[in-house]
Amino acid sequence: MTAATPDSILLSGGTIIAFNEKTESLEVVRDGALLITGDQISGIYDTAHPSDLPAGTEIVDCTHKIISPGFIDTHRHGWQTAIRTLTANTTMPDYMSRYAAGNASGYYTAEDVYIGQLAGLLEALNAGVTTTLDHAHHIWSKETSEAGLKASDDSGARVYWNCAFSGTPTYSFSEQISDFREFAKSRSASSGLTTLGVAYDGWSFYPPEDTSAVITLIRELNIPVLTTHYLGGPWMADNSPEVLQTHGVLDTDTAVVFSHAMNISPTGSRLLRSTNQFISITPESEMHYGLSHPNGHQIQDQAALGVDTFHTFSSDLMTQARIWLQRTRSRLYDQVLDRWEIPKNNPMSVNQAFLMATRQGGLALRRPDLGVIRVGAKADLVVFDGRTPGMLGWRDPVAAVILHANVGDIKHVLVDGKFRKRDGKLTFENYDSVVDRFLSSVERVQKAAIDRPNPVIESRFWGGCPYGHALEVNACRGPGTGYGTQFLHKN
């Protein structure tokens, strides 16, 4: 996929956002250097030109640049790339009926899954996301399952491919389990950057024998990461920490990531802290779909960030960190303003937002060697150009990344010590052919999705809470509101 990489690389002259394990805090090294040997960070120096470098070390000039740990996305559905812009004004009931998991199986082939997953992961790499926890709910056949897994392998990203078990009329639960065992058996412990994991959303409503089969699978294969959607509140489908605790899967060696968890309870929060498990907050997704954020800010010590359905909105973790930072600030400021008082302190810092997009993701996966710059950590790195128009004048590198940087400012991305983006361009071999192949898939998938009739949304969501109507705003002076319709038809 990429050109050969020398055994040692020195990123020279940049400002490094490092992590001090003793103080558990960020540290900044200005005009320093970072040495990569193989797949690890082997040296951090306070000079741009350290001596005694390994023979043949490649020197990469990083003067005026910011060297950051790679971002970690703890919740994404990578295969859905092809439906970009179709869901701009969608709601959660509409999304679930038309685009999610099995409801998309009628118009997605294995080829569509493969090229969508590959294009999505390359998009993430371009944005500095070096590790992705993929909730892979394209499990409609052995072929579609394998397609997403192979694309993850081929991408060059660090991927936790978490197979979402949910039996379908054409692909039974037992067949899914059996094929997953086959996938695991065929892979060696050192089979690359993709790690097999499990996703399961049926803890409270699937047949007990299915849940038992998933638990047995996790234990027998020593699955490192389990993930589940947990919304709580009026959203039904209880996959809460309290429920998972009754199944004995929390206090184990397997990391458990609860996606969203907006309505987590005090008891659930206590369980997360006592078992060292994490939630994944996906700020833009939760705001777009109306999931809200009643409690997420109260469990940030056990929280990382994710993107979720990136076909609908931003794909980079910088944007998610920025949105979550300002969302949390606004919410906590409002508590003061409601008392007719003036806030005299800022309740959340850029350092905290940065940690949630980097180190906290590594901890959520029980990988303390990810999401940090320290000696011995994996060489998953992002280098920002500090001389772009939007970055000029920065002094605080963390504030620059969280509040000012965009994807276009990313000069280099390295995963496992190898360049996946260099000098502003992806290094993936024959990327143009990937683009052409993907756009062919887009034509098929989008036409099929658009041609499907709109779902009828009435009565109750999954038989639980009734549907309600949100007030639509008016953005036009004079007649009409400006809401309009989406521009999806090309003719």
C-alpha cells in the first residue's frame, strides 16, 4: 500500500504535545524532536537536533509545526460512507427505518460495504484519526461481513472491527457466531493493525440463548473490546451498565465501551468507575438526532469521544472535541445564569477536550500506549502545519488544535510508525482508483436509497414512548420559512 519506511524517523524542530505519566497531564516541548523506531516512540528531545541517532534515520523537518498524538474515534459505522448528504435532515426514527444496519441490506452489496468501509477509514486517516472503534453492523451475510473486515485490514488504519451480532432472516445468529469464529481462527495474533471485537445491542431484549452465545464467544476468544449502543431515557433498548453487570461482563479483562450513554444514571456511573469502563460521547450525532446530553458531562473521567454516522456530518475528532467543549461550557454556564449570576470561571478547558479525543480513547480500549506521546507509546502521530492562515499566531498548541485547526492543516499522519498521510496527501497506493470505485458504488447505493418510499413514523418508537413534533424554525423574512427540501435529484 505504501512505500517502505526506514527503521527510524526523526520529527525535528516541532512543538510536541507530550504526556507526563507521573503527573497524568499534558506537557509541551517546544523546538524539540521526536524519534520513532519501528512502531514506537523511542525518544523525545528538547532539541531539534539530538545526537547519537540510529544509522539511516530519516529526518523530517517539522519546524513551525505541532506534533500531536493521533486521535481515537471510539464509535463509528465505517461502511455507511456512500449515503453522504442523504441524511442531512433525518431524525433517529427515519435513520433507523431507512439506513441503519439490516434496513440497508436490501441495497448494499459486499462490494459496496468493502469500498465504503475503505473510503471511510481513509477519510478518517486524512483527518488524523489513527484508531477507530468500528461498530460493524453490516453483518447480513458472510460476504458482507468479510468485506468490512478486509477493508479494515487494507486501510492502514488501526481498527477495532467489532462485529455486530444480530440475527437476520437470511443470516442466523448461530451462523454469524460460527463465521466469526472462523475469521478469528484464520488470523494470527500479529495479523496487522485490525483487532477483532464484539458489538451487541440485545442485552435486554434478544433471546437469552443469543446473549449467552455472545458471552461465551467473548470469554473463549478473549475478546479485547466489547461495545454496545446505550441511549437510555425514552429510547428503550436498555443496554445500560446495570444490565451488563447482571451478565457478568463488566468487571473482566474485556474493555466495554457504551456508545452515547446520554441518560446514564448515578448507579451506572458508579459501575463504570468501579470496573474502569468507558462511554463514547458523539456530540454532533447526539445533537443532530435529538438524543440530547443530560448527564454525559458528569462522567467525563470515564468518557472518550466518537463520530458515529459520519455520512451525516463531520468526520474528524477535532470538530467533535470542539463541539463537546462548547456544549459542556454552555450547559454549565446556563446553570449559573439561571440563578441570575455571572459565571466567573470557565468550567471546561481545551486540555480536557484534547485528552478526551486522544488519551481517553486509548484508556477506553485499555491501550495506554495509544493516544499519548511518551517513550514506549505507539507511533500514531499527527503533524499540523502551524503556518496555515487559520493557525498563524498560535502560542498554545493544544488550543490551536482544539479551537482553530481543520483537516486541511494536517501535514502528516503516521500509524504504527508509517506515514499514512504525507505532505498533505494520503499515501494509500492507487487512491485514485479507490475514488473511482467508491463513486460507482455511490451511484448505485444512493439511487436505491432515494427510490425507497419514506417510512411512516407514527404511534410509538419501538412500541415505547410516543412520537412528538419539534417546533420548526423560520429563517426567512416574508412568506415561507426557508426549510425547503433536499437537493438529491440530479435530473
